[in-house]
Amino acid sequence: MAKKLEGLIAAPHTPFNADGSVNLDMIPKQIDVLLKQGVIGAYICGTTGEGICCSVEERKAVMKKWAEYGKGKLFIIAHVGALSIADARELAAYAQELKLDATSIVPPNFFKPGSIDSLIDYLNAVLSAAPKLPFYYYHTGMSGVNFDMEQFLIKADGKIKNLAGIKFNYPDLYMFQRCQRACGGKYDITWGIDEWFAGALACGAKSAIGSTYNYAAKLYYDIWNAYTLGDQKKIDKGMAKVCKIVDILVQYGGVVGGKAMMAYHKLDMGGVRPPLTCLSEEQKADCVARLKKILSGK
């Protein structure tokens, strides 16, 4: 099992050019921005990265660029899930070839695994292509695969040989706590809902993966420090800012609004892939102006 993560892991956006192609030249700039904010890792080609909307070749190109510039600087987790098991295996094998730090999978969301046992069988069928890399299962309500994750860990223990933990994107702190204690606490359960960050800390979270860490990581580290010091007023003040940021994402759409907010760090991430809808220039400017106001405390 991999060493347990401690700190914030960003879920980066995949940058696109004006013609809709992937803008690989932007990735080193993204990495620099993350490093300046103290982020310890990156979860690439996931939900925020529109991985499911990209071709296998595009995802491999993104993975390669992150490996070339970010390996050794950030803990890089590559999401390799796909509707086609052949595609998922190809992506997993490439992640291992690049010597990234870990793989992760959202299970298929059309023909879904019907039981925890069938989910384990599916994951092993993919992970046979990357047996040397630690694996984080991606638990999210968006997949429609909503098994109890404590039971998943108990059943998967010893069966998924490279299982390291779970990217826990599910609004259930009760289940989150049970997962942390499952199998003697051996698995790394990293929290994945930004607006519940303080609650996760109170329940023992040591790491978190999220999209808003791309542009507001310092805010979350300040909340974390306040929690360590037992300063509830600072926690409340920080989480109020978090909720205001999430309000913008709710208004404009998580991936879409988040991409616009990267202009706060002078990064143009381009548009989004259909069926998501791009924002107008006026809407993008509103996202950035409001984010700047929130982070400045004005």
C-alpha cells in the first residue's frame, strides 16, 4: 500500500484551445500555479478534467505532459475510468508506463456493476494492466454506483492487490468515518467535497482532493491551520468564503465556472466540451471578479 497522503490534491481542468483541441502547453503553467499554492498532488483527467469527454489519445497526451513536468513535484493520480474496458486498460497501462504515482477509476455508469463482488471483478480486470501502481477507487454519486464503501473495502481487502484507498466524493461523513477505520485503518480515504472540508477534518481527514484547490488552496490551508489551533471563528470565517465560492459554481456549473476562475491566476483554460455549455465573456469576468473579492476579504 502507498504511503497515506497528507495535504491538498487539486483536480485540475483540462485546458482547451479555441478550436476545442487540448492545450498541452498550458499544463506546465497549471503545475507552477499549484506548486506556488502548496498543493501536494494532482488528480488528472477526472470529473473536473472532463476526462470522460476526451478521447483515449487526448487523455494519454495529457498524462504524458503532467508526467514530463510534474513528476517528482506532485503526487499525480491518473483517472483511467472509461465506458470501454479496453480503453480503461490502455489508459491504466500508459499511466504505469509513465511511472505516475497512482491510478483511479470511476466505474461505468451505463451498464453498472450489480454488486460489490462484480465491481471488484471489474476493477481487477482493468488494473491487471497496471499492477505496479497504487489504486484509489473513485466513489461519487454521479456514477450511480452507490455501494457501501466500508463493505467494499472489507471485500476488496486482499482481492485488489494494489488498492491504496478511496477518493471519497460522497456526502456521507458516517460512511467516511467507517471507511477510515475499515480493515484496521490501513486504507487512505481522501475527502472529495470541498464545501464539507471542515466537517471532514473534524472526522479525521488527512488529505482532500478537490477542484477549488486549483485557485484557492491557501484558503483551505488557512482553515486547516485554524482547525489545528482550535480556532472556531477562523474556521467559520474560512468556510463562509468556501461556500461563497461554491455558490458561484452552483450558479454557472462546477467545471464551467471553475475553468473561468483560473483567470484569477492569469491562466486561460479555454472552453468546455459538450454537453457542457461555455460561458460568455461577461459571465467569465463575473466569476473572476467575485472570486477575487472573496479571497481578498472585501
